[in-house]
Amino acid sequence: MPREYTEQLENTTLSQYAARSANSRGRLYPVEPCTIRTDFIRDRDRIIHCKSFRRMKHKTQVFLSPQGDHYRTRLTHTLEVSQIARTISRALRLNEDLTEAIAMGHDLGHTPFGHTGEDVLNSLLPNGFRHNEQSLRVVDKLENGGQGLNLTYEVRDGILNHKKDGHPCTLEGEVVSIADRIAYINHDIDDAIRAGILTEDSLPKDCIAVLGNSHRKRIDTMIHDVVDKSWNMPKIQMSDSVAFCFNELRSFMFANVYTNRAAKSEEGKAKRVVEELYYYYYKYNDLLPEEFLKYRESDGRDVVTADYIACMTDNYAVNEFKRLFVPIAFE
């Protein structure tokens, strides 16, 4: 069988530290194995074909309502994370299929308007709201008409633990976590330069001297450094010098872009949209689709309301706000 042949290849070609699909801890609900695809390939396919994955093309990465087609969205960010993570995993002889599945699913739970929407829901829900936990909720419960995608333990763990403070159970999960940070720092610099908020010359010169003076060079430096430092090791890491410059560059971005008035000029409006939609659907909860309402008794009115809001794209949220709160002129 093709699947069994692939599993044999994993045993003979992958690193001793790589996850093997045949040794997966399994799914929430048992299913018959595919004769062609391994469990991790099957998970990747389930994620790519789900509605939440498609919606990411209309969700903010950093810049709200950008004027131009070349700014990153949550979907293009996901694809860049996947590319970087796969490159690292292939070089380290880790399980590229598991890496790709985690990367494709890691941001499925992101709200409209990026971290702005996440911050609003986090302030409204009694137990808070975190996009990594919501991503796991999407694949476990909300997708597939409220049935979930029934993914393997390793993919679910990688999705939940992709944030910097997470502790994935596989090296593939660690790869996605570091690839996520490599991707967003570098493409956010690229978008900020495109928006006129930064110039290449305004970046910290000591960091650029180590990492490189272009988008391509910086990504190349970071990937090579991770591979060199992690080769044949049970841990994914950067060298001290590159990690220091990376963190300095990240601090620079928080000070000059992520809290920049120009980049966040529409943030107040976005907050209002998310807040008002939450209050409305919390009050009129029975208007939610059935796949959300089925979890109200077990998880609470606040959680299922947040589920519905978090699934919205930027455009859908704005249009819902207009429909519910903006008067329509008489013809």
C-alpha cells in the first residue's frame, strides 16, 4: 500500500528526533486509515479544504483595510509560515507532512481585524480569548458543520502550542513556532516599508549587520542559523547572536509599527465593530447558526458568541455592523 510505503520511508530516512506518522497518538475519534495518505498528510488536506482556512484570505494580518493588493493577509502569512517551516524541517530531516499540517492550521482561530479583534474578545470573555486556543477549538468542534476535523494529537498539539510560550510535544511543532516568528517579523517589515512607515535605513543597524539588509537575506540568515544550531539536536533553536538580533528587531517593530498611529489608524473603529457585534449576538443568541448553538449549554453563551465573531472575516464583520446598526435610507 502507498501509505505503508511512505511510513517505511519515514522510518529509514527521517531523523531520530522526527515524529513518525505510524506512531501517532491518534485522533479524538477512530477512523479507518487511508490507503494512500499518512495520517499527517490527511490532516493537512482536511485543514486546506475547510471553510476556516479559506476565510483567512479576508482577515487582517497587521494593516487594517490596506489600500493595495500586496499587503499580507492571515492566509498569506500562513503560507509563508508553511514555506519557512517546511524548509527547516526538510533540512533537519523532520516530518515535513506534520510540519505543514500544523503550519496550515495554526491561525484558523484568528479573529477579524487581527490582534485588535483578539484583544477585544479577550477583554469581554470572563475566561479570556486566545487565538491559539480558538484555533484548536475550530478544528476540534466548530469546523465541518460543528463536527470538527478530528485531527491527530500531534497536529492539535502543534496548533495549540505554536505561540512563543508554548511547549509543543514534537520538534515539528517547535519548527512551526519559530517559523511563525521568522515569517511575521520579516513580512511585517516588508509591509511597513511598503506603507511608508519604515525605510530599510531606519531599521536597527546592529541587527541588520548580523541578519542582512534585505527581506530575502534576513529570512535566509535566520533559516540557516536555525538549521545549523538545531542539526541533530532534540531542540529547535537559534544561535545566541542571531536570537539577540531577532529579539531586538521584534522590540523595534512593537515600538515603531505594531503600536504606530498610522498602522493602527482604524483600530478604534475595528474595536467598536467587534464589541457591538459581540453585545448584539450575546443578547440575541438564538440567531447564531446551529453549529455554534449546539455548544451553548456545555460551553456557555459568551463562548459561542465569541466563536461566531471570531469566525467572521473583516468584510463580513463590517457588513454585519452596517446591517445591524447603520440606518438605511428610504428609496
